[in-house]
Amino acid sequence: MLIDTYGRVATDLRVSLTDRCNLRCTYCMPEEGLQWLAKPDLLTDDEIVRLVDVAVTSLGIREVRFTGGEPLLRPGLAGIVERVAALDPRPRTSLTTNGIGLRRTAAALKAAGLDRVNVSLDTLRPDVFKTLTRRDRHRDVLDGLLAARDAGLTPVKVNAVLMPGLNADEAPDLLAWAIEHDYELRFIEQMPLDAQHGWKREGMVTAVDILASLRTRFALAPEPSEERGSAPAERWIVGGGPHRVGVIASVTRPFCAACDRTRLTADGQIRTCLFATEETDLRAALRSGAPDEEIARVWRQAMWGKKAGSGLDDPSFLQPDRPMSAIGG
């Protein structure tokens, strides 16, 4: 198992397939983009599958989430999904995406063995979407969501970040729209993972703000605590059910004590936390000819040193050098 000194066991692996993205969201990266990883630095398809195989067969991983950057930009994505879904024991597989390419890929990803998707969509207003992402692709995301639902990549989860002065008033509208289309909506507090290091705690839209806004239109009841488990979202039953809405309060109500995640970056580094300042290099072990047993040992050792929490509530908190697009969500 991937156990740490606090007794937490990692069973959920987040695999970043690329640091590249076809949007330029203001809370993630500058308009001109970033210096992308060089192709030789990226893990190959075979290396990714081998590391996931080690994680699943030797380290107790039960769920694999493919992330980016934008994972739909990764050539060979369907093949990677198919090979991971064929592992024994078979892990649950999911994908976090901006949704732009889902209309053309959803059916193929489902056929390859993908179980479900998370799609990022922060606004229902095309003009606000263009301001937030610096791209005019709102319709493509909506079409991608429909394609994912029709392909059976369910439950389709929608992740929304609310920003002061832009879309902070949209929480009730987003929930009404999600219920209409049978999507599961989750609001995420903005986290200090932007490449510009411009995040400020003051003025951010918090979980308390989001819930207060939702309650102007909806009756919300907390989901029984035993149903949450290690999930990052606190979920609320809407109007007596069956629909639910989640709030991921990473900043104001961190859930580190129940964290069950380990992260693999696109260039083969293990990260124990989104906000970790240290990484462990598995790519070097792979390319030096290390056997699976050695890779598993290095991975276990990395996770054993996982810190108690993200440190966001500590005045000495330092934002990691890597932005979200280079870490993987």
C-alpha cells in the first residue's frame, strides 16, 4: 500500500498526460501561455502504462484519473485508457478536461474503457467565458458535455470556479442548468496554483459565499457524512433530492486528513500533494532500467513522507513553483 506516517492510504492516482492547454484561464496561466515541457521530458505512452500498472498491481491504487494541462491534447489518449482499463485488477478510470474536444472523442473514450469525465465550466455566459479563458470556445464545451452524457461517461461532473467581479453571481444559475441537464455540479474554491502567483486570499469567493448564494434559490441539506468518505467535495442534497451539489473548500475547509491521492506529473515526478514543494523522480528510475519492485519501493518511500496538510492555513505558506497545468488536477 501507499501509506504515510499519518495512516492515510493512497488509492486514487492522478496522472497528468501533458502540461499543454488550449485555453488560457486567468486563474491558471498568462495569456501568452507557458514554457511547455520538451517532448523528450514527457513520459511515453508505454512508460505511463507501466507506472500505472505498478500502482494498480503492487501499490493498491483503485482509481486512475487522467488530467493535464488538457489531456485531450495527448496523442494516443484512447490507447492509454484502453491499456489501463485492461489491467487486473481493473481500476476505475476518469478524465478531467476542459471539454473542448469531447464532442469528437467521447464515444471513442467510452469504447476504450473510460468510466466518466469531469468537465471544467465556470460560466453560462459566452462573453464571461471568453474573458475568463481568453478563448471563444463556450459552445464547444457545452457540446462536449452533451456528447459525454450521451456516450455514457456518467455521472458527468462539472467543475466551476467562481471569481469576484466576473461570475461570482452565477452559482444558482449554474445549479439550475446542471439539474436540467443531469450533470453533477461542484464548485471549487480558487486555489493558489496560478503561474502568475497572483492569488490572494482576500476577496476570494469562499464555500460560505457559494452556499449562501445557492440558498437564495434552493433548499440544501447536507449529505450524510458517511457518504462522503475521502471525496474532496462536501455534498448537499438539493430540494430533497435526487440531485446533489458539491463544494470543494480546499482553502477555507481543507480535507487533508482524509486525502487518498497520489499524483504523477507528465514528466514522471511523484507529488504527494497539489501544494507539495518536493517531488520524487520515477522517470529516472524507469529510464535507468529499474525493475518494477524498485519503482514501487521508491513510490512507497515518497508517500511515506507526505505532510499532514497542504499548509494553506499557515502564514508561512509558499506557493509551489509548478502551476496547476504542470501538476495535474
